[in-house]
Amino acid sequence: MKQYFPLVIATGSQFCNRKKERDLLLMRIKNNTHTWISAPRRFGKSSLACQVFEDGKKLKSLNLHHERIDLNVCINEKEVEGQIVKACEKLIGAIAPKTGVLNAIKGIFSRFQPELVTGTDGVVKIRLKSLSDNYEDVRENIIEVLISLDEIATKRKAKAVVLFDEFQQLSILEEGVSIEAAIRHSMELSKSLTYLFSGSNRHILAAMFNQEDRPFFRQLIKMDLGRINDADYTAFINKAAKKRWKKALSKDTLKRIVILTERHPYYVNYLCNLLWQESSPPSIKKVESQWNDIIEQMTSWYQSSTQKLTKNQQAFLRALSVQPTNQPQSHEFGERSGIKVASISRTIDSLAHEDLIYKDEEGFIRVIDPGLKHYFSLYKR
Ligand SMILES: Nc1ncnc2c1ncn2[C@@H]1O[C@H](COP(=O)(O)OP(=O)(O)OP(=O)(O)O)[C@@H](O)[C@H]1O
Ligand SMILES: [Mg+2]
């Protein structure tokens, strides 16, 4: 069955709108403006980048090639190097000519031996065999491979993009800062290779990119990803309903989906993914019962992820889940939450830092995760 609402990265017909962000990011790629894509967890950062790659591919004159480097899987510096080298091999293979490729890149590398290997799929690929496997060489190897890729792309009039996803992973490695410095050094020298950064832990990334003593201090332009607007999301969901059942959903059903999920892409996809497995379009009742099932399924996760919060933080989230506030310092909110006015400001800062709350356009403080909000308002009494 066709996946209308994937739980993994969404692109193409699965991707809803974000036209402004897509155009802006594509422009930055063209201009070699290195960007940090920032948003709360599961808001669509990786999907946006992948969609922009698809958009860019359609512009033939751009000659765009891209790779995503997922650092989440790396538990040491050598593995980071391995991921970067792998991405560069693929990009060089895509950019350099199919025949005489070794000749075309001859003389560029001093720390790697380029060679052709036949993969298990029978396809011939470029491999960059490291001439030194020493730990001390990781930094220099990363610099050489990234700079060489840029040189090859420039020579071939191609545009290359690397997306460093889950970049915060570097911060837990012993020598992570020296890898950051290597990537930053290569980035500074790049002409045809654009660097994008993303990750699921915003406050660690903010520390990496905004602290004066870190290599990436003031090196990137930040792009904040908000929620997809109501009209666009509603139209998108309805289009998927027409494709699935040849029938539009009722206005009220659509509204219910949008209200319950609060247009949080992960929850929209989770809910709709289950609803779209049914043989007929959902009623409001079905939407609600499915939503309740999701909350129930996720309850143990909500429990474990909020266990580490202080009593004040939990009390604040509970009060906010029942009703958002634009006057957190008021007597009324103090009464409602049971938190002393003197502690409110600190509680807000700490919850914002953890990406658990946000301020909407009207100045109301709200819980970011609609499922967690539901859990707090229903179960956590
Ligand atoms: N524009 C979009 N249209 C439709 N679905 C989307 C869109 N963006 C994201 N999604 C869906 O939302 C969920 C989260 O997307 P994605 O993995 O891209 O988010 P993320 O911000 O990179 O998450 P993480 O914080 O875990 O890295 C996925 O199920 C994805 O399919
Ligand atoms: Mg992601």
C-alpha cells in the first residue's frame, strides 16, 4: 500500500508545503551559505533538507549532488571520519565523469588512494582507501576529503551539499571538538560545497554554534522551522483522503485531526498513518479513538521522559496542558499551577531550554508536544 503519511523522512507527494523555507534553503545552497536547520524534535528538519535536495535536482543547470551524513550511528571519531569519507566517495562518484574517473581525480589526494571497486550490487564505485588508519590522522583526513570534494565539484562546475544530521553527536565524543574544528576549517575554504547542519537536540546544537569558545561560533545562518499553516495542512490531508478513498473528509473530521495533532508533523503522520490503513474514511469518533490509542501507546515514553523533571517543571506543564497562558507571572496562574511566582521565570527558562514549551504568535506559552500535553491534562493528576 502507498505510504501517504510515513513515519520516516517525507519527500515528494508525502511532503506538505513549506514552500517559503524550501525556496530559501535552495537559494542558500546556490549561494554557498552554510545553514543550521533548527526546530523542535520531529518537526521535519531532515525531511525539509531531503525535499530541497529533490527540488534542486530538478534544476538541471544547478548540477546538484547531495549526501546526508547521519552522525547518530557514530560512537567514535574514526566512525565519523568513515561516514564523511563514505559520503564524499558517493559525491565524487556522482560528480566526476563515469569513465577515466581515477585519471580525473589524480593528484588531488595525498592521504587517500582512490580506487574502483565493484559493490555487491555489481555497480562500480569509487573508494578512497585511507593511507593511514591512525587515530591522530582523523582530523587531517576529514579536512582533505572535504576540501578535495569541493575542488572536484568546482572543477566540474557542480554544486555539492552535505547535510550533517544529528550533529550534536560530536559533542559526546572525546575528541569531538577537534572534529568540529576540522569540519569548520574545510567549510571556510569551500566554494562549491554547501554545508547544512541539523540535529534533534536543539540546546546542545545551540551550545555548539553559539558559544564563543567553540569552532562553529558565528559560522552558520540559522533557519527556524515553524509549524505548517492550517489551510495548507488541511488541504494536504484532504488530498491524501481523496487519493486513498476517492472521497474528501468532512470539514469537522479534518478539523479534529488538525486540532488534536496541533499540526505537529510527527503526530499528524502517526495519526493519519493509522487512519489511512482503514478501508473507509474516518469519522470524528474514529479520529478521537485512534488519537487516544496513540497517547496510551506513548504513555510509558511520556512517563520516562518527564521523570527527570522537577516538581515545578511538571506542575508548570500540567497547568499549561489544561490551559495555555500569556500571563505566567499572574496570581491566577500561580494559583492554578501551585508554583511560587518567584520560581516561574526559572521554570519557564528551563522548560524552553529542554524544548518542551514555546510561545505562540499571540504570546501564549504552550506545550510543544501535543501528545505530552494530552498526557499531562488527562493522566497526570
Ligand atoms: N513537510 C512535511 N510534510 C509531511 N510530513 C512531514 C513533513 N515534514 C516532516 N514530516 C513527517 O514528520 C515526521 C518527522 O519528520 P523528520 O524526521 O523529517 O523530522 P526531524 O525534525 O528531522 O526529526 P528529528 O528531531 O527526530 O531529527 C516524519 O514522520 C515525517 O514524515
Ligand atoms: Mg532528523
